[in-house]
Amino acid sequence: MVVGILSLTATTTAQQSEGDPSLTEVWNPEPTVVTPGSAMMPPSDAIVLFDGADLSNWQHLDGKAAQWRVGEGAVTVVAGTGDIQTRQPFGDVQLHIEWRTPTVVEGDGQGRGNSGVFLQKIYEVQVLDSFQNRTYANGQAASVYKQYMPLVNASKKPGEWQVYDIVFAAPRFHDDGSLVKPAYVTVLHNNVLVQNHVELRGPTLYIGESSYAAHPAKQSLLLQDHGNPVSYRNIWIRELGDD
């Protein structure tokens, strides 16, 4: 077996040394130069959706100015005011968002630090205090709600800042409304891979089985008011373009 491997290696090496290597070199176009970010600084091509100062990029679903509380570099859900969504719609994106559930623990299960990050308003990555808080696995933090449980529970303690880095590929539809290809999502929770390019079965629903219905190629990012004072900060997004 070792002899065979050595022989194959020698043959491959000989082939590598023959011909013109420039035939497989791609010089143009050059990739766009992007300056990498840091812990609190987004990449140079990112759209900053919330920098800690104001909610000018957000509104409620009825178009009114967002009424969530801004202070100390974060925005916190004000129960009963309703969900907020970005004024700008998005398709394929890379999203960075930091969130924190209340330090003072109240409730349990789905009633404890509940909110959600909705890509295109209808595809939810769950936000929940899942530190020593049992609930249904496909509804805990970092789940694709009611579709995929996270690979692991990477939750921090209540009151600590947590991070989602999400890569989302929006679904595509034919002109007649039929599905060309489904949506896919990858999620890192506190730098741990928890959703690995999973295929969404349609919008994430509280009740019933999901299926796709045609919608615009770009829709807003939405943050959920579930009645708990969950906070967010350092929200930025990168548009990834079309296929």
C-alpha cells in the first residue's frame, strides 16, 4: 500500500511539473478590497444598522418610528410597542448582531428572555435565555425556530452579551411563484457553529408545517417584541449580492 501511494505521488508530481501553469491562473477580476473589522468595528463594506446611538434605521411594522429604549450603547425591547424592522430591505446577507437577556431571571422556558432575529421578516433565528433553561430543543437559543435545533447549546449566563454571526441565502422564486431554490442559513453562536448551512422549509411558524409562498427578493430584517426586555447592540450587515 505504501509503495502504491509513493508511486501515485511521484506520478502526480511529474504531471504537476508539465504544461503551462498560467492556464489555470485567474487574474481578473480582482476581489474587492475590504478592511476587516474588530470586536466593536464592522468591516469597511458593512451597513451599520445600530451603532448604539439611535434607531433611525428602524421602524415599527406600521411605519412609525421605533419606540424601543436606547441607552448605554444598546437598544432594549419595550414590551407592547411591537416588533421593529429595518427601513432597508435585504436579500443574501452576512449579519452580525449582539444580544443580552435580562440579568434578573423571570419566568422559564419560552417565557425567559425571549425575542427573535427574523431574516426577511419571516425566517427566525431564536433569541432566548437558554442557560440552564429547558424548553423544546427547536425553540431554544440559536434554533431555526421549529425547524432546526442548534448543534450545541453555546449560551452564556443571563445578563452577559452574546453574539450571532449569520450567513443567509434568500430563497428564489419563478415568475409564477413556484420555488427555484430554498433559503439556507448558517449560524455561529458565540463563535461556535450551531447551524451548518441548513435548508429552510419555508417561513418559521409557531403552529403547523411550513411551506414556501413567493415573496419579494429583498425584505426587512426584523427584531421581535416578545414581551421580555432583551437588549441588542453592534448590529451590522453585509449584502452578499445575487447569484
